[in-house]
Amino acid sequence: MNLLFLTFVFPLLGWLLLSFSRGRISENLAALIGVGSVGLSALTAAWVILQFNINPPADGVFTQVLWQWMDVDGFAPSFTLYLDGLSVTMLGVVTGVGFLIHLFASWYMRGEEGYSRFFSYTNLFIASMLFLVLGDNLLFLYFGWEGVGLCSYLLIGFYYKHTANGNAALKAFIVTRIGDVFMAIGLFILFQHLGTLNIQELMVLAPQKYVAGDTWLWLATLMLLGGAVGKSAQLPLQTWLADAMAGPTPVSALIHAATMVTAGVYLIARTHGLFLLTPDILELVGIVGGVTLVMAGFAALVQTDIKRILAYSTMSQIGYMFLALGVGAWDAAIFHLMTHAFFKALLFLASGAVINACHHEQNIFKMGGLWKKLPLAYASFIVGGSALAALPLITAGFYSKDEILWEALASGHSYLLYAGLVGAFLTSIYTFRLIFIAFHGEAKTEAHAGHGIAHSLPLMVLIVLSTFIGALITPPLAGVLPESVGHAGGEAQHGLEITSGVIAIAGILLAAMLFLGKRKVVSSIAHSPVGRFLSAWWFAAWGFDWLYDKLFVQPYLLITHLLRRDPFDRIIGLVPRFVRVCNVLLASTVTGKLRWYAMSIAGGAVLVLALLLLN
């Protein structure tokens, strides 16, 4: 386990080598460095995880102090790595899924301008995410938190020559930065009151310092939630995620499956002791997740871009994780985070294969009939889509999602259970709507299947992990997170599993009825007045972009217009103007005439004498 530090050293070395190469190396060498560094990180992580399981530390925690960061008036955070069951799970997801995405990207990005630059960004992305999940204090965690924000900006705007891509990158950066500011305020409050940002010390000191529902702790956890909703694209800071699809498809897989959007879930789970002392905020976490998952589900129903559909599905699935956290199903939230990483990475990589095969066409209504031409991509969508829809027994998504629904019922949060069931029904519909439209029906475009191990191996591995086999991987969370109220299960849980399974299958059957064949029913609904209104509303993601534009963007632009000549600068500019005027007046007295100087001296003497007499 002493090799733990190498898990982020390898990606950092890859980032440095690729950054200083300045694009002058071959694509093969760039891929070797970019993919190889993450591969070495994944192998190191696998060794560390194996050692952790075979010879677990005495108290279930391994720490590795790297060096002292700073020491200011008793505040002495260090770069210390903290490995327990939660960080072990995240370490495996980040490095394992991250490596598969890098391997696929080495095929997908071939021939693109900035090939080595792409891998330098993604290597830094992986390293930053590892800082986030391995840091033993909130300041170290925040360092990685800001790192993934920077990398997301660089990767979303990778095709920087296109204005739309630059705007999407700026939007992601600004919206997530709002959440980051909230989180920073939360850290300030915690340090001011508890004198430390070490996570384990906070868990011990908080119950001693605060009573349940304390105002300052309530505010601190609310600020932490603000940071989590920004990074994980939950209501009300969810607007950046769909536009983030402007980046290359492997970037979408990296952001949605292995890094970034899972950071908010990890943050709340890691600081669970604080949220347990503020039950109102914990309840709010569940409500945010429940509302987001339903709203994102409706938005996904009417999207036409293959990647935007998957983006809204990510928003919805992260909503399930927030719902789980809100009802105290800590283990279930992390379990779903893991299984979601498997099938969402599979879906995004498969969508990349489809987009590449269809000459970078992303509109599903311009595809059709692809199942014969792209058999591996089709199999990936069938397995990944089934896992996303939580098809009973055979998919990984069924086991993790149903655990969340059961915990919502067992904890008495019936309204969140209903939100979860509605979300499950919508998920089945929009997922198989995508599959039926893109892969079945009449072919509308030429397509060529990808080939090579870099294309096929990641998809095949993720196909296996998205089945019930992936659900057999049990995160070692015993003793790390609190035990949930519904851990015992029973007949009621089996009844709920049957109900949710029936709902998932019903959604798939409804999607088949609506989107296979001539689609007359869907067309008639879509062309009705109500259908046109709802389609436009949901297509625009419930109008949040329009609302934020009116509330924040337009007023800001108005202020910049009013201040375009900067009146404050003009007021301050009066000082040098006054000095210049005085200079001109005094300079005018320098005439070179003796009589003028004599008169000036006499006049000055008279003025001085007059002032003396008056005093």
C-alpha cells in the first residue's frame, strides 16, 4: 500500500511529458504516454486494493503523509493520502474506468488536431480526481476539486476554434465555479469554528461543538451541498452538463462516468457526519435528487442528439445517488455510483463509435438501421441501456437502483420513492427510444464499423461489468459509512423489486409501441398543441437557460453597458486632470521677463504680510 502515491504520480508525469512536447511527438508516442500512464496508475491501484483486502489495516484505514503543505498560525494541512473502503471504491472506479476510456480515446481521437494535447488534459483530469478522492483533509480535496473544474473547461472547449464549444466550456466553468464558491464558504465556516479541515477530525469535533440543527453547521452543510450540486449538475446548477457535450465523446464519458459529476456524491458521503447533525439539509439533499431525476427524465424524452440524451440520463442517475444520500442509504449511493460508472462509460463510448461510424452525425433521427452495420455498438447499447433502465436480475443497474428505492421506502420517504419509480419509468422509455430510433427502422446514413483492440476491448469489458457480474463487486464500505435503516430487507423489499422490474419492462414495451414502425401515435401527440408545447419546454430543459439568462445574464450585460465608459474611472481621473490644469497655469507664469518676476515677488510678499496681519 506504500505505492499508493504512484496512482497519481504516473498521470502527472504523463501530463508533464505531453504538455512539454507541444504536439511535436507522433500520435503513437502520445497514445503510449497518455494511455500508458493511466494504465500504470490502474495497475498500481489494483495492487493497492488487493493488498488492502488481503491485509487490511488494523483500523481499516491506511494513511500516507507525503509532505507538509503549509504551516500558518497553527493551520498546518499536509498532502496526506487517506485510504479506507470509500476511497478504495473511488480509486478503483477512477483508474479502472478511466483507463478504458483512455484506451478507447486513443482510437477515437486518431487524426484529430491536438492529439497529444487531449491526452495531457485527460491525464491531469485523472490526477486531479485522485487528489479529490484520496485527500485526508478538505483543503487537499478542494485542490483536486478545482483541478477537475479546470480540466473540464479545457476538455469541453477542446475544439476551441468553434465559438459554441468555447461558450459551452465557459458556461461549465462559471456555473460550477458558483458551486465552488459556496463550498469555499462552507470550508471557511468549519475552520473558523473547529480549527481544522482534516475530515476525520471534523467528524469527531462536530458532535462535540455543535448540537443537532446548529445554525452555523446548518449553514456550513448547506454551502457544501451548494458545491456538490454545482459539480454534480443537480438542480439548480444543472444547466452546464448538457452543453458539455460539445467536447469529444471520450471526454463526455470521462466527465459522466469516472470523474467530475460523481465528486458531489463523494463529498456528501465523505462528510456524512456533518450532514447527520443537520437533518433538514440531509432531507434537502434527497429532495434535490428526486426533483432533478424526474425533470432530467422528461427532458431526455424529447432530445434528438444521442449525447444529450445520455447527458440528461447522467443528471437523472446522479439524482438517484443524491436521493439515496438524502434518505440515509449511504452504501446504496456509492454502489450505484460504481455500477453507473460501468454502464454510463459503456453507453458514451458506444455512442462515440456510432458517431464516428456515421461521419460525426449525432442526430438519432438521421441514423436508423445500424444494428446490422455496428453489431458491437448495438450490443453495447442493448446491455448498457438495459442496465440504465434497471432491467431485472440480469443488469448491474437493477441491483443498485432497487437498493435505493427500497431504502427510500424503508426510511419513510414515500414521496421520494414515487419520484424514483417515475424516474425509472421515464428512463426505460427514453433509453429504448434512443435504441429503437438509432439502430432499428430504415437506414438513413452510411456507417462503417470500428475495429482494433483499442476500439473493441473497452466496450467488451464494460459490457461484462454492466451485467449482474458488475453487481457482484461489493464496495468495502462496512464500518466506513453509517448503516441504513433498510439493510435487513424482507418480503417488502422483494415486492418493491418486482414492482420496479415491472415498471422498467413496461417502459421498454411502451417505447417499442411508440418508436418502432411508423410512429404514428408519437407523431400525432407531437403535433398536437399540448405536445408541441411540452416538447419545446422539455427540449429546452424546462427553460432554465432562458430563466437564468433573464435573471442573471441580461442584467449583467445591462450593467456592463451602463458602465462601458466606467464612471468611477472618470471620477478618479479628475485628480490627474486637476494636476495637469495646475501645471498649465503655473507653467504660464514662466515668461522670462524680469519685470513680471519682480512684480510676482512683490505681490507674493504683500500677500504673505497680509496673511500675517490677519492672523
